[in-house]
Amino acid sequence: MTPRERVQLAIRHQQPDRVPYHFGYTQPCRRKVEAYYGTAGLDDLLDDHLAIFKARPQESWRQLGPELWRDEWGVVWDRSIDKDIGVVAQRPLAGRSLEGYTLPDPHDPYRFARLPAFIAANAERFRIVSLGFSLYERAWALRGMADLLADMIEAPTFVDEVLDAIMAWDLQVIADAARYDVDAILFGDDWGQQRGLIMGPRLWRRFIKPRIAVLYQAAKEAGKAVFIHCCGKVQELFPELIELGLDVFNPFQPEVMDLNEMKGLYGDRLSFYGGMSIQRILPYGTPQEVRAEARRLMAEIGQGGGYIFAPSHDMPGDIPIENLVAMIETVREYA
């Protein structure tokens, strides 16, 4: 059975011959693991089951200084501390108006220029096109999170205008991506924090839910599975997300939800991807504890399908190498 077949079977809630897995790294962590194994080709060496293609390639970013980058949306990011994403240093929407602002071209040839070669290089993996910052995150990056949340109360029509523009852009990118032989669309939209929804359920239903319904439907109609990466304590939304057509939820954080409870409640309708704690077990546990937790997740959460083993987020660079190797080797050995 190929990695692609295992993932396809698992997200249909059937038991594959082994639990599929994916290892996500921040840049410092990837360098540490590459040094240990002596190769930059970790995905091939470790038989990673997922191949994720970003629909916002690095070619669309412009370097403004040693640590400052402007993305294709006009947002300036400071990467002096966080080398992977950065923090917003300058936002295009200083006021409550889109006047004078132009969205990037969703059909720019650079966006999927490398996708055919990516597909060929990952023929046996489950292939995903990632739409990072797909709606709410894109809006707050353009406007500023505090201002966008205030706008939801004080200027809802403006928020509608911004979100509708982003949604229309996403739909065009989804349509272009769907022409390729990929298996899923991964939406990236962090609605939560450690204690609940950032904007609360009422505003989520007012601004987010109607638009992701349209986006998920577009992906499903194109024959692609729907994945969401959404950090935080958002499990109160699972019934609604299932209703909208969500297939796979990530990152499945044990710090904010009981993994066994979630699998028991929703595991026949929703698949989970993640689960290995990057806040507790990986940085602070012993290698023996890491091995035990990896085996437990695969045995219990992986039972009956519906699970892709992974760290609960891209792994930071402060995780001890012995713990990283303990997790990786345990997962590879487990059958």
C-alpha cells in the first residue's frame, strides 16, 4: 500500500495497513533533523505520507531589508525572530476602506509553475495544495487583528467587503489548483486560542461560516478533500464544520482538547491530523515518554482509520534531537 493509498483509506474512516504520518518542521528544527540524518531529503528518507504544495510561493515575496519581506498582498513581515512567518510590520488597510487597494493576481503563472514537477516527484504521496491565510487570517494581516475584531462590531459592512474580496480570490485559486492531480485543498485559518474562539461563536457564524461554506463546496465539487489547519480550542465548531463538508482537522492539539473524546464523538465523520504535543511531550518529555505517546496515539486514535499522525504543529527548534528521533523512529517502526 502506498502512502497516498493509506491516507485515502484513513480519511474514508477505514483501517489502513499502518497509520499514515507527516512530520512538519520549522526552519531551525528541519536543519537539526537534517544534520542528524545527514540529508536534506527528509521526506524521501522518512517516507512522509503527505506532500504539501504552498499556493503562495516564495517568488511572490520581495525582500525589503535584512529581515523585512513584503508578500504579494502588500503586507510587510518582520522575520527577525520568527524565520518561518514573521510578525506584521506594515499593513495595507490602515482605514476602513478598500479604495486604492488591489488584490494580487490569483492566476499569476508563478503560483502553480512548479506544481507539475512537484506532482511527479511525489507520485506515491497524498498531495495537498495549501491556501495559507485563507480568510480570517488574510483579513487580519491586511487590517491588523485588533482593528479587524473592532470592525466586526463597529463596521460589519466593511468586514463583509474585505472577506468577500478574499473569498472571491480564493475561489479562483481553488479552481486553478483543481485542474491538477492533487488530492486535497488545505485551508489555513486560525480562529482559536488556548481558551476558545478569538472572535466568539456569534461573530464566527456571522462572518466566517457562510464564506467557508462556499469555499469548502468549491473544493468538494472539484473532487478534492477539504483539510483545515486551525489552531486553538475550536472543538465547539466540529459539528458545523462536518456539516459544511470538512474532511480533516489539523492540528488536533492535546493542550486544548481531549483527543480520545474528540475521536469518540466525531471520528466516524471527521478525520484528525496531528496530536503529538509540541508544548509538553516533545520539548519536555524523555525519549521513552515520547515513544510511549507516539505508540498510544497510533494505537488508540488511529484505530479504525480517521487519523494522520503528526506533531500538533510545525516543530520548533528547541525540541531535543533525541526526542525528535524517538518520535520519528517509533512512528516509522510502528505497524
